[in-house]
Amino acid sequence: MISYLIVVFVFSLAFITVAEIMYWLYKKEYLRAKAKYLRELIDQKNDLTSSNEPFYTCVYEKWNYGEMPLSEANSMCSLKFEQN
């Protein structure tokens, strides 16, 4: 009975450890991708010769002023500029 509890405890500990490692690795990858997207967004917003500059400015401003998360700002501005 005690060996069964030890096996369950070790398995649980191993599972939690693997889950935590996977979580932090994917979170780090997600944050890198988001940072890359934001750098590109800012570059495109600042490129006044681009025909998409108003769209990128809209997304950046809605996100930067805290109105909404980045994905929602992107969707909202997409709808706004598709209607025009």
C-alpha cells in the first residue's frame, strides 16, 4: 500500500513538473512572438508611405491607450477598415 502511494506521489510530481516546464516554455515563446508583432506594428504605423498606415495606427492606438487587448484591437480595426 505504501509503495502504491509513493508511485502515485512520484507520478504526480513528475506530471506537475513537466506541465510547469511546458507552460513556461510556451509562455516565453508567446511573449517573443507578441514582441515581434508589436515591433512590426510600430514600424508599419510609422511608415507614412504605406497604404495600410491608418489601419496599423488604429490598432496601435487602441492597444496602447488600454482600450482593448491587441487581438481585439486588430479585429476591431479590421472591421472598421473593411467597411470603408
